[in-house]
Amino acid sequence: MEDQLEHSGEEIKRLQRCINDLVSVLALPAIWTGGEPSQIVSTLLDALLNMLSLDLVYARLNAPTDEASIEVVRMAQYQKLPDRPQEIGEFLNRCLGWDPRKWPPLIRTSVGEGDISLVPLRLGLHGEVGLIVAGSERADFPQQTERLLLDVAANQASIGLQEARLLTDQKRVANELDRRVAQRTRELGAANEDLRESELHLRRMTETIPEMLWSATPEGAIDYCNARVLDYSGFSAEEIMGNSWSKLLHPDDIDQTLRVWRSCVAAGTPYRVEARVFHAVDRTYRWCVMSALPLLDQQGRILKWYGTVVDMHDWKRAQEDLRNTQAELAHLTRVMTIGALTASIAHEINQPLAGIITNAGTCLRMLGSEPPNVEGARETARRTIRDGNRASEVITRLRALFSKKASTAECIDLNEATREVIALSLSELQKSRVILRLELADDLPPVKGDRVQLQQVIMNLLRNASDAMSGVDDRPRQLVVKTEPDEPDRVCLTVQDTGLAFDPQATERLFEAFYTTKNDGMGIGLSVSRSIIEGHQGRLWAALNDGPGATFSFSIPRLKPVPKCNGRLP
């Protein structure tokens, strides 16, 4: 029986390590979002090398153009293999072959005086993005959990690399369009300087410029447009001269465009407006930017208006596509963040579930006693319902975070939210011999935010403080939780412990992803907590105490009060 329990305990620990590693891998995209492909691969290889204690991990990214492929390698310090990625790549090509479709799931080959097991992983459905090869001298590599972790890591990397390439392509298109618009604007500026010399010179020169140009009288009536305007719109010069040029515009844009033009003519200020202009080739309206500058005499009077029309439809559509892509990436980042919070959220759910089970058992014992303790059973049933509602609320908020909807913003009593977290953590704190003291301010202003996310931050700070005091035996393990108004329009929460202090030179590194001072920590909690607080327009910081221990605090804006009606309309 003891052997079975010991085996079960080891299996549970192994699965917990696997879950922790999976959470770490799922959290990686939140770190490399917006990064270059080489940065994504380097971060992934460093994580895999440390998580699985590998002897070798190699990655090759196929270049989308004629550029050279990117090769990155990480290996254990004691390995005697060549440290140049190209040599490692040639060695792996000889072992695996060039065709990803023919790669074996596992190969055991000789290296120097020993053997090494190699696991190739395709990046992309058919390896079109590249490959990752993980190697270990262990004969039982990879185990089932290791294989699962490698598959998840390869999938995450494939998604991240494809998104990085998509963003790079979109940025390149947007930059090229911006460059072209800027180049055309500079060309037109230089042309306008020449056009001031004479009206005649304006008429041999404007027809040679590959842009739509026009001019107007000081009163704002169109008196000239070049052939590019006519070719683009399909109208004749007579049809759009004077004040008839509005027929070029989309009906929905006419009123706004005319209003801006008349205002600029009256004030003599530069004119610029975006509107849809009729395009004769496909008989559609395309977005264009129309701009003009007044030519002034020495007395500042307007002599002429010179303007341009630049087709920006493709650029505007590219910008819209980029915004849509960024929105999708924001949703993916939120989902990846949930992966990092899964363990903590599971703990929050387990606490009320454990309470439900305990209360249910107590209720049965009370009803089974002679005589039955009906009043006690009724009170126990109420506590069971309370814990059930608490678990349901956590699950509901978790589903909301996984959806594409924004986080739930509500009016929150920070004192009440803090008490709920402490109620969940109280048994663990007592088990760790922590002396808890609450200093919650009276009449604390409410805040606006996501209740579950803020409670997650508080829970993380409490656990970190308890862990910091786990090795303290020469003084009381005292934990102080304090709330107070901060500045005129903010609220502050502080968690102070008497545990082992951190290195003051590493204060800012405490909030970096995967940086931890714990032997069994993942280095995610404080990084995610800072992201949550900054998402609430607040800040999270740490400081050493004058005595032993450290203090972690966050400050977020208070909910602005709604002004009361004084009986008069504004």
C-alpha cells in the first residue's frame, strides 16, 4: 500500500511539473508578441533547454524570400558538439534528411563516444516554416509528457512565427505606402515652387507630373485641373470647373468636404480632407486625400490655391487590415495570459469546492444525529450555497476572459474584494503560521475594474508574502494587508511581510517574465499582475522594509463619482 501511495505521489508530481511546463509554454506568446522571428525562436529554445534538461535543441526558420535561413542552437555546457548552428544543421540533415514528410518521429544516433535521441518537430503543417530538433542522451527520451510539451511548443512557435511574418509583411506594405505618399508630397511641393513662377509654366509642367493637380481662384472656384484628374474621374474639365467639382465626391462626403473647403478659403489656412472620389475605371468610389495651399502676395493676400488629389484607398485598406490583425492578436494574448493564470484560478475554484464538500459532510452529520440539528444543518446549507456561488462566479469570469469580449468592468469595493481573497487563503496562511493583520481604510472610495483580475493580483501578492516567510523561524511571520486612499483620485493596496528580502538591485527584474527567486517558481505571477494593474491604468511596485521583509503595493484610479443634478439643465 505504501509503495502504491509513493508511486501515486511521484506520478502526481510528474504531472504537476508537466502542467507547470505547459503553462510556461502557453505563456510564451505573451512575451514574444510583436517580436522578430529570431527573438521568438531564441526565447523558445532557452525555455525548452531548461524545462526538459535537454542536451541539444536546434531550430531552423525557412526564409519567405531569397534571404538566408535563420539557424539557432542551444546545448548543455558539457556537450562536445560543434557550437556553430550551420554545422549542427548539416549534422541533423544527414541524420534526418531534407524532406520533412519523411522525418521519423524519433531517431537514436551516435555522437562522439555516446548516443543521442533526436526528436524532429515540423513548424507549420508541412514544415514550410522550419523545424525544431530536441536531443537528449537519455535512452528513455522523450517520455509521454515530454513529447506533449514539445508538440505544444512547436504549435505555439508556428502560430507566433506566422503571425510575426504577417505583421512584418503588413508593416512593410504600410511603410511602403507611407513612403510613396511622402515622396509624392515632396515632389508636389517642389513642383508648386516652380509653378509660382508663371501660369504658363504651370500649364507645360502640370501635365508631366503623374499626380492629380488642380488650382482655384482666391474665392475657391476651380479654374484648372490636369489630365490626371479627368482620366481618373471620367469627367470633362467643363463639368467640374467653378463650384461643380463636388460631383466627383461620394454623396455622403459632399457636405463635410464643402464645409471644410469653405472654411479654409475664408481663413486662408491649408486645406486637407479625406473623401471618396469617383473612379471611372471600375465605377467605384475610392478614398483620396485632397490638400491645397494658398499662394500669398507680400501683403498676405491670397493669389491662388494649388491643390492635389492622392489616391490612398489601398493604404487605408491596409491600415484597416492591420487594425483587425492587432485586435485578433490582442485576443490571442488574452487567451495566452489565461494559460499563465490557470493554476491560480484552479486554486481559487478548489477552495470553495472544498468548502462545499466539507459543509455537505457536516450537514449530513447534523441531520443524522439524535435529535437532528436542523438549525445547524440549515446554516451549513447556507454556507454551501455561498461557496457554490463563489465558484460559479470565478468560472463565469474565466469564460468571459476566454471570449473576444472585453473584460468585465464594474464598481468594486476593494476592501470587500480583499476580504474574499483572504477568506480563500486563510487556511493556507494559518497552516504556514502566518499572523495576518488587516488595516482596511474606512469609507474607501470604490474602483472600476475586473473583480476577478484584481483578486488574482491580491492572491498572488499574499502567496508571495507567505512564501517569503516560509523559512523564517527567529521572528513572527507577520503579514499586513492595508488599503488607503492614494492621491486625490486613486486607491492603494499594500501587502507587507517580514520574510527574506530581495536583492535591491533586482527590484525591477522581479516583474520580468520568468524571473523568479523561488526554487520551484515559474516567474510569471508578478509579470502578469503588473500587466493586469497597468491594464487598469495603475502601477505595481516593490520596496524593501526598514526592518526585515518587503512591501508590494499597487495603486489604481478610483471610480469617479456621478455629479448630482442641481435642478438646472446645463
